[in-house]
Amino acid sequence: MKDPRAAGAADAQPDAAATSTAAVAADAAAETSRHIDHLSSAIDRLHRLLRRSAWRDCTESRFERLFCALGLLSRRNFTMKRLIAALQNRTAPVSADDVVQGMGNLGFRGGRIAGPVDTLATKRLPVLATAADGSAFVVFDHAGERYSIDGAGRIRRFRDDPPTADRLSLWSFSLDTETHPVSKAWRGHTGHSWFRAILTKFSKVGTALVLLSLALALAGVMLPLFTIQIYAQVISLGSLAPLPDLIAGMALVIALEIALLLYRVRVLAWIAARLDYLASVASFARILRIRPALSERAAVTDQAARVRSFESVRSFISGPLFGAILDVPGSLVSIAAIAIIGGWLALVPIAGVFAHLAFYVLLARQMRIASSVAAEETTEMQRLAIETFEKRQAIREAGLQHRWSDRVIRRARREQRAQFLQRMIGGLGESGSTFIMTATSMALLAFGTVLSWGGALGAGGLLAVTILGFRALAPYHVLCLSAQRITQLTNSVRQFNTLMDIPAEEEEKREYTELRRVEGAVSFLNTGFRGADTRPVFVGLEMEIVPGEIIGITGANGAGKTTLLKLIMGMADLSLGAVQIDGVDTRQLRFADLRARISYVPQYPKLFAGTLRENLLFADPLADDAKINKILRVVGLEDEIGALRGGIDHVIGDRPFGSSAFAFRFAFAQALMIDSRLILVDEIPNGVIDEGVGDLIRALVERARGERTVMFVSHRSDLLSMADRLVALRYGKIPVVNTPTTLIGRAA
């Protein structure tokens, strides 16, 4: 007989399992609800912050919250500065295109995808969906369930509230840089240069251009065929009856060829503009992302030449040379037509093509050498011109005008000789190519006449062969005429690829230590720096700076005072030892994030074009008017800026604004906006210090003592005496670290 207690226990087991499953489901539902509520609150908070800063001057748009949602769902720890910079300060409402561009500025690769939203693979989410009626939403996945976020920030379960729009445009965003065509990792697999990789984006357009050029080639062959028919049916038979139909057919072919040419011109103009945009954005981004020590070492002319190098590519694509290259299929079709009409007569244009190619090979080698010499001489002339403008006052004071003029004249002569050689080779190419084309045309006409006398070729066929011969040789004739342009193009592409291959300051795959806040502890461990000539500027600096300490830096010109501050911020490359911030080696940190957390007053402060408010908000994009006014009061600029037209919203241009004292006070305001516990102040001219900026420095040091670390550069004993310790830099030697009393007394 079965035990009733055992039977009861057995009956209770399914109930317990069901209860346990229900509890797990309830916990999962509660966790999901908390996650959704947290996401909704985060979207609202981020939206309010962005509306208060970057978007305060534009009409609110539904896409603002969608951008916030995408930024949060990306699970990337973006700083507020990065999010604000992604869409910049705006006056027009945020659109779907702005969201896509903003995600691209955050480093995401955006692309259109097809398919119903509910069947998309989870790895594709989140996606931005837009409809023709203007509605938009973001779809994301959480715990296997899909949710949608609308423009008001409302989050719903997707299956409970599916979209009503029939056709949706979907955008997916990915950080998978390893498979991006222009990424360094992917180019390492394909062996492509940056320019070659970017051209893969235009593969479909390139195929369309080839087909378009083939259509033009066929249209071009039809006109000579109509010529043969006119000779055969009108002139030979003496009948005008077929002439109207033939003329109508020729008119249709001409109209078709014109339409195809105009369409090809539009496509080429679009490709040139698109490539120019992509290359310009990429080149500026690369220049800004390479190590400052490397970019500052290059001359201004070299930097400008790199940016302008893509102009020759743009003019090449939209110019006649690229059109001639696209006409090469037409050349082959023309030669084939000559072979059909005149048989062996096709050997004549084939010989002309090979003669053009052989001549171009010889010409290109000489042009490469001449172009290299001319480019070098032009660069040197530009450097001399810039140096002349920079040193014109010193040249006058030293009475060196005649000697300097002689130097300019010698350099100008060398440049003109190089330019003359380059132009002479270009003229030789034009003359030689014209001779080859004329000789080939005469040979084609002569051999065609022989065939015509023999009855193998009619008069119409002879005229058609002559026209086709010109079409067959035209692309190669343009090739020889453009030898100089092609050499410049090759050099520009090579120079551009070199720029894009320079390593960025922040490596893509490297793991960095996150630094939430700078507390002010700085350590120099056997730190040394070598100049561009490899000679040591200073070596063996050993120093532990505790938070709240005041450090003065002094030394002769060129001893490395500014460099020492740059080493802390990663603006210069360490040669020896290490620099630590709060116990972390600076090389383990993202330098951009580190600089954003350090208050820095440069030696040569500059203002950007825009408003004074915008220049302050670079340091703290979320600052309100109360904080701005408080800091302006601290640096002594509240009344001066208030007297300007527009006050803090006064617009300044590219030219220098205000006095030197104003520039330094404003630089202090920018530094204080960061509210950092580490303040770096580079050397300030004595004249500016005497205009009241010295009192500002003294007040800053006294307020910061014991709370914030201050490191400042100066030669003045009245300022250096405020420091807790001094660092006396000596060129090529170990710096001396001691108290102000000891070092100043020793110097006295």
C-alpha cells in the first residue's frame, strides 16, 4: 500500500517547480522593468543636458531623443564633450541625416539595411527606423525581447505596438572597424592603400560608368556606319529617298550620345565631390588625431600641402583625362569596327596606340623626375616666403635686406629653372603625341586609299575608317598630353596615403586605463626629453608632487620648461623614464581625456572664431550662466565683457581680439571652467603680468594651496617665491629640485 505522505510529497513537487518558475519569471520581468525605466530616465537626462548646451538655439525635434537613445544603447562610455561635438551647436532642428552623421562622428559605421524590423538579427540592433510620413523610432533588444523608442522618449514592447508605416528606412550602426574597407586592419588583409580602399565604396558607380562608356562607344561607332550607308544608298545610287531616314537616324544617335555624355559628366562630378568630401574630412581628422609631437614638428606649408593634395584628384576625375580613360573601351570598339570594315587596316591604329603608349612610358619617367625637383623647389620657396614674413622685423633691424633679397632671388631662380624643365617636358609630350597621331592618321588614310583603289573599300568606308581611327587614338593622345597631370596625381595620392598611414595618437585596439578625475598627484620617474636633433634637453628628473602642492618651474630659454608641462598632458613624447598622474603612467591613459581633465593656461593663448561663450563652453559644455559669470568675475573680465556688444555672446572673427592681458585672463577663465585639481600655467610675459595678470596668478595660487596642485612657469622671483618647491631646469643636465629660499638665494 502506498504511503500517503510520499504521495503528497510527489504531488507537491510539480507545484513547487511551477512556483519556482513563476518566481524566476517575476524577477526577470521586474529586472526588465527596472532596466526600461532606467533607460528612459537616462534618455531624458541626457536630452535635457544637450538641450541646455548644444541644442539650445534650435527648435526641438523628435530625432534628438533618438540620438540620445542610440548613444546610450551603444554601451560606449562617451564623455559629454564627445556627444556634444558629435552634432555641434545647431540652429536648425536635428534630422535623421544629422543622427546618422552624429553616430559617424562618434566612430560608428552606419549603413542602410533591408528587411522587416521584427526579423532582423539581434547583432544588427539597435537600428534607427524612419518612415515616409516623418515618423521615426529606435528598435533595440533586451533579454531577447524587442522594444521601440519614439521621438518623445516613450519605450514600448515592439510586438505590442508594431509600426503602422508600410515602408521603413533602416539604419544600423556598427563599431566593427576591422572589416571597414578603409580601416588599417582590413587594408592589412587586402593590401590596399587608403585611396584604393575608399574607391571600393564606388564599385557600383564604377560599373555603371563602364557600361555607360560602352554605350557611348557603340553610339560613336554608329555614326560612321550611317556615313557608309549615305555613300552606298544616296551618293552611289543618286537617290535622295533614303536620305531623310538616314538623317533622322543620325540625329537620334547624336542626341543619344549627347545625353549619355551629359549623364556621365554629372556622375563624374558627383564622384569628384563625394571623394573630395570624404578625403577632406579624413585628412583633417587624421591631422588632428596624430601625436601632437609629430604634427607640431611639420612645417605649416607641409601641413597645408597635405590638405591640398587631394585637389589634383578632384580635378582629375572631373577633367578630360578621366573621361579619356573611360573612352578606352570606345577605342577598342572603334578598332574592332575598323577591322570589320577594312580588315588588316586595323593594324594601323593598333600600331598608333602602341606608339603612344611607348612614348608615354619614356615621357612619364622624365616627368616624374622633373616634377619631384619642381615640387621640392616650390616647397622651399614657400618656406622661405613664410620665414621672410615671420622675420621681416628682425631683417630690417639687422640691416640684412640686401642679403635676404639675394637669397630669395637665388631660390626663385632655382624654382623657375625647375618649372621650366617641367613645362618643356610637357611641351615635348604634346608635340610628340601630335606627331604620332598625325602620322597614324596619314598612314590610315594612305592604306585606306590603296584598298579603295583596289575595290576592297568604298568611299564611305574610307571616310568611316578615318573617323574611327581618330576615335581610337584620341584617349591615348590625351594620355600623353596629360603626363604632367598624371605625375602630379600620382604624387598627390602617394602623399595622401602617407598621411592616412601615420599612426593615430589613440590606437584602435589598445586597452586604456580610465581616469575619472585628476586628484593632482604628479610623479616624474627618471624623466628625460630629447629634442628634434636627438640632444638631451634635460635628463633624470625625479620628483613626487602631492595633491595641493605649488610647484614653480624656471630655467633658461630652451631648457624645457614648456616641454615639461607638455609631457604631463601628452603633448610631447617622453624620451626617458615615465610621468605618472595619480599613480598611473600617462602612456596608459587616453591623452584626449587626460587633457580634458587638466586646467591649462598656454604660453600663447588663442580664441576661435565664434562667440566668447562658445570659447568658454569648449572647456565645459554644460556650464550655465551662473558659473560663467562667477568665473569671469574671478578673472576680472565681467565688466569688460559685459561692456561688449552682446556681452558674453559677442562674436569675434579670425583676427586677434582684445589686448594681451585680455587674452591671458580669458585663458585663465577657460582653465577654471574645467574645475580641475591640477592646474598648469605656462610662462606669461612680464608686461602682461604687470598689467594685473600677476595679481590674478597670486590669488589663484593662494586659493589653490592645499587643495589643488598648481605648476607654473616663470622667471620672476616674486612669483617663484610663492611655490612650495622649485624645479630649476638646466639644458642637457639633471634638473635641480629645492625650496624657493634655497634656489633663489643661491642664484642671488
